[in-house]
Amino acid sequence: MTRAPLAALSALWLLGLAALSPAFAATVVPPGNRHSSQPAIPFGSASRTQALKTTYESKYQRVLELLKKDTELKRKIVAVSKQYGIDPIHMVGAIIGEHTYNVDVYDRLQTYYVKAISYVGSAISFRHAGEPVSEFVKRPQFGECDGLTDSYDLWACRERVWNASFRGRTVEGSKFPDDRFGAVFFQPLYAGQTFGIGQLSPLTALQMSDMVHKVSGLPRLDVYDPGQIYRTIMDPDLTLPYVAATLKTAIDAYRRIAGFDISKNPGLTATLYNLGDPEERARALKVENDRRRRAGLAPRLPVENYYGWLVNDRLDDLKALFD
């Protein structure tokens, strides 16, 4: 056999392997919303907005205006997005959604830097009912997480154990809140709130620490240094890589686990940024679609929530930021 046919066969063989790989097998989710109208907005978001005597639209316009006028912020978003291999529209969508439905945005980026400095050296600790989280995760229930070294795998595992073994349960005579791991242990300043331009929680920052260290070269975060964690999520220069890493993790999880490429749909990445737990949600979607496939039904595409719906609905505004 001549070299030319051998080369052709080798190329076909490689293409066949590529077609079987997750990167090629993933179904691309098209842009746009699957819901014809916006899903219901949670009561908590509505009550916060009413308390501030404002509206979603005015909050949306305010954060959009900040992004329009702050060319330096946009430049940083573009640069960080490139580092993590994602479209900057995903970062803008997450920021827009957070400040529309959660807290209002500050008028000037400088305010975030000032607040970040205020957290350094603050007497902050991550604990519940007097027990530091660093001690809490030494309980035997967390044994399955002990061999994990990557920060995302480790803290995601601990979050799963919390949900399965402690959340809303009485364990060894102690009643634990029926609430998220992050809300119970990681938000001692303002319960239930997130912080900074990306509205990140300390738990999310801890999960993304290793990826951000590897890609952006920032120091790893330490659960024993809460002040530095809060400074990181308040300082725009430090937190933007964490925003990008969170979005990248969601995109990768849906491709790898559920077989969907959501990189063309910023409303979906914004939804996952808002909800968290992308791997668990991807697994749940895979289980559902495996069941549908066995029943001869078409797979269900991932769908946006109220937060992601806004991002897709206002996509022209977001794209215009980079024109």
C-alpha cells in the first residue's frame, strides 16, 4: 500500500476518534430563550428591589450605564475572557443579571476598590454556631472528600455532603439550618448576600481558587484567611478572573457531563452563574435525558431561568458594549 492511502486512512481514523470525543459529540444549544416569557422572579429579589424603592429596569439601566462608560472595565473583561477561553458576553451577562436582580451596582468602579481594602485585616470568620468551617469539615461525614486536592472538587464535594447529611437535619443533637452551605458558613457579614462587581460568594471563590491560580497566577485562597477572600471578591482586578473561571466551569460541566455546548447561549451561563452547582445540574439533566431517550423521546435542552432570560432578551444591548 502506498503512503498516500495510508495517510488518508490515518486522517480518517483520527477524525473518527475526534467525532467520538466529548468536544465533538456535544449538542450546541442555539442562542435565545426557550421560554416565550420571563419565568417568575423569586420573592427575595422582588422584596430587595422594593425595599430600595427602585425597579428592575432602573437597576438594569444603571449597571448597563456603568459598563458603557467604564472603558477600562470593559478592557479588563475582554482580557480576562480571552485568558479563560470564553466570549466576554458571558461575563457581562453574569454581571448584568446579578446587579439587576440582586444588589444595585455602585456608580463608580473605584468604590469597589475602596471597599476591598476595608476587608483586609477585618475580624471575619467562617463559622456556624461557634464552629469554624475548617473544623466542621473534619467530621467523618466528609471522609469521602479527604483525598481530593483540586479546590473545586474539594469544596464541591463538601457542599454535596452538607446537602446530603446536614442540611435541615439534626445530627449528634444539633439542628442544622435548611439552607445552602455557603449561606450557613461563608457569609458572616450579611447573611445570604454576595459581594463585588461579580457578586461572588466566598465559597465560590474557594472553589475556583486553583483554576484562577493556574490560569491567572493569583495566590491561592485560604479558608483560614477570610479577610483576603473578601478582599479578592470585592477588588475588580482580583475578582474578574473568578467570574470567568465560574462561567468556564459551567460551560465545561455541561459539555462533559450532559453533552451540551452552552457556549453560544449567555442566558444559560448566566442562569448557572446565578444558581450554582453546575455539575449537579448537568448530572440531573443527563439522567433525565437518558430516561427520555429510553422512552423514545427527544432530549430536553437546558433552559434559562428568570435571570438568564433577561440576558438573552437584552443581548443586543450587551453586544453593543463591544462594538
